[in-house]
Amino acid sequence: MHLGSLDGNLASPREVFRRAVINGVKAVIIAHNHPSGDPKPSPKDRSITKKLAKAGQVLEIALLDHVVVGEQGRYYSFGDAGKIPEAL
């Protein structure tokens, strides 16, 4: 788990994958919310998703999805949108 600021994401691949490595998992799904309520991914969301997918490939831990949660049950799934490389 990582806590970001009100208007930014401070997550690094090292922090995101720390527990996954310690626990020996083969795949992860990450999620975060947008306080604005709009789940449309920002350029920073797209950038960190690419970084995490690459880091996961190096670590042999598949990034299955990155979900951005908005208001009223709305969300954006990078996986559903085909924006994540295939799992290892």
C-alpha cells in the first residue's frame, strides 16, 4: 500500500513491488482513486503504469491491471483497455 498526496502519486516501482517480492507473488493488480471523481487516467497514471509493467517484467511479477477509481462506481481499467503488456 502506498499513500499519495491530494494531487499526485508518489509511488515508485520499488515501493509498489516490495511486498510482492517479499511474499513471492507472481502477479499484482494496483489501484488508486482520483479525488476529483473522474477516473480518466492522467499522463502521470499512464507513465507510472508503463514503469510498473517494465519493472514487473524484470522482477518476473506480472502487472495484471492498474485500476483508477472514480465516483459513483466509475473506474478505468488499463487491463480492460489493453494498455498493459501480457502477463509473464
